[in-house]
Amino acid sequence: MQNEEPTLARRLGPFDATMIVMGGIIGAGIFVNPSVVARQVHTPGLVLGAWAIGGFIALIGAFVYAELAALRPKVGGQYAYLRDAYGPVVAFLYGWTLLLVVQTGGMAGAAIVFGRYFRELTGSGVPEQVVAAVTLGVLTIVNCLGVRAGSNVQNFLMITKLAAIALLVAVGLFVAGPAASTAAAPGTASGGMVGLATAMVPVLFAYGGWQTASFVAGEMRDPKRDLPRGLLIGVIGVIVVYVTVTWVCIRVLGVTDLAATSTPASEIMRRSLGDRGARIIALGIALSTVGFLSQSILTAPRVYYAMARDGVFFKAVGTLDPRSRAPVVAIVLQGVWAALIAMTGKYDQILNYVVSIDVLFFGLTGAALIVLRRREGARTDGARTPLHPASTVVFVLACWAISATTVIQYPRNAGIGVAILFVGILVYQFWNKRAAPQTA
């Protein structure tokens, strides 16, 4: 009995699921991206509309993933949905791009933002890329101690970042005076549909991440119940937070000043409470970013673990530490690669190649629900996607439209992600011939 292979520990409940969902979505994006959106669309209605549309897409996605979670409460989450719907090659390409582009790129981008605020708070001369790499290393070590340790850190950081957002909203509503005018400067075009489509890139990047909660389904005590609840409650909560923060930014700064600053949250606090206020919110943003990183390091390695168990990745990645029952090799692999990206990339470049691939697989996962429903029929128990298949088709098309827009608008940066995707096809052929499948 002592030689039995360890299994993943089912130690997570509904509160953990909700915090993981919200923690996977809320990072530094909401503190920065309202200004990015305001540079693309130049009226308050379109700025708020972009965040409302993004929230609507995210909510449909949450329903889709909640139903898929009820259908397939398996280790690896989205990886398992794609594998069962389309076969192993599509699932492998998802895991491949998750490791090399999507998850690690998002982590690297967030870590760079943390490094930027760390330098601002401490006055340190250490390059932000070095700070990013060290932070990724520390959180990687914490998550190697087990899913409970990683989840406890994640829950604490999630509550901290909600407190920082509440402080920003309260100051914007009750301390800061409203802008003289919230409208754009006279003669400025609204940005139109092209501007709105371009603005959806940072919006969907900020909303992305709810799907990562599905990766730890194998470590939830009751994944068929708790994961759908966590997805829906978490995404609705984030929509309320994001729209409220954006409205506060417009109220205090106006669209013109919002577009002119790269740090809208800090600008609001500085106008209201001086440099001390700016430092307080900088600390909140830094902790928020660390919370996002903690969630990312906790969840995604379970996909690489599932890939290795399917025989299409290094065998060692599919092993668990006998004491922590965590996929330590997978966690370390992800942490090292994210640190390398952080050391070599810039935030805006990372943003573009992450979004182009991320939303491509969002769309494929939405379509997977259509495939599985037709193959197996609708379930009468568990979560159901409202107005399916129409709502699911809207989600799929919206995701693919954003992916195409990103590639067209930023062909060089997005092309990095596309190139890695195509290389993955060749790598899959190698692994498929090299190893026989194991039990997932």
C-alpha cells in the first residue's frame, strides 16, 4: 500500500471555487485598462459599453463552462472538454499554447506590472523584469507545498484586492470631485465600431481567467456542484466591480484625461488624497497583481499534469509529490517559463499575443458544448446554458472576432502566438509517436 501512486487531494470547497474564479479574472488590468479603452473609444457611453459587452460575453462563457463542468468534472477542466469534444490533438494544442503563450504570458505581463509598482513603492533601482522573475519564483515555491497552501494564499490576496478596489470606488464617489466634463474633447471622433472592436482586446484580457478554475476540478470536494456555482457567482461579481470602477474613472477624470493617463487608479487617488493616496492604491494594485499570479500558478499546472497523463508530454510532469500531492514538476516548469518571458517581453506585446490565442480556444470550448450536447443530449441536472445554442454561438463568434481583430491590428505580436500554435502541431506528432497513453 505504501507504494501506491499518490492522487490529487480533494480539499477545495465552494468559497475556494468562487475566490479562484474572481482571482483568475481580477489582476492589474482593471486598474490600467480603462485608460487603454478610452484611447480607442472616446465617449463615456462607448467606454462603459465596452466593459458591459465584455461582461456579457464573460457571463455567457461562465454559463457554458459551468455546464461543461457538470458534464466533465475531470482533472484539467478546459483541456478535458476539448479532448472529449474534438480529440487529443486539439486538447494538446490548447495545453501547449497555455504553457508557452496564454497562461505564462499572462503571468509574465502581470508580474511586470507588479515589478513596476514595486519600484514605485520602494524606490528600488532593481529592473522590473528581475522583480517579476523573483516574485514568480516565490509563488511557485508556495504552490509546490500543496493545493491547500496555494488556495489559502490565493483567498487572502483575493480579499485584499477587493478591499483595494472598494477603497478606490469609495474615494472616487465620496472624496474626489467630478470632472468638469466627462465627454471627449470637441471634434474628437467616437472611435466607432472599429475602435470598439479594438477596445475589446484589453477588455477581454481583463475579463479572462474564469476558465482557470476548471483546471482544479479534480481537487474540489464536489466539482459538479461547487465549480458551476463558483463560476457564475464569481463572474457576476467581477462584472459589477469592473463596470463600477470604469464609471468612477470617467466620473473623476473624464474621458480625455482618462485616455491621457496610463495609471488611472493612481491618478484618482493622487487628485483626492495626494501622493499618499497614490502610494496606497499602488500597494493595493501590487497585491492584486500578486493575487492573480498566485491563482495562475495554482491552477494551470493541472492541465500540463493531465497532458502528461495522456502520454503527450514529459512523463515527469504527470507525477505528484507524495507529501503535498501537488504536480510539483508541472508547477516549476510553468514558473520557469513565465519568468523567462517576463525577462524578455514587454506588457503590451505580451497582451496582444496572449489575447489572440486565448479567445481562439474560448471559442473552441464554447463550440465543444454544442458538440457534446448533440452527441450526448442535454442534461436535466446541473447548470444549463440559457438560450443555448443561440447564446453559445454568440459567445463563440464574439471570441473568434476578437482573435481575428487582434491578429489584424497587431500582426507582429499576435503572430508570435499563432506561430507557437502551428509548431505545436509538429510537437504533438512527436509525442504521439513517442509515448503510449496513460490513464487520465
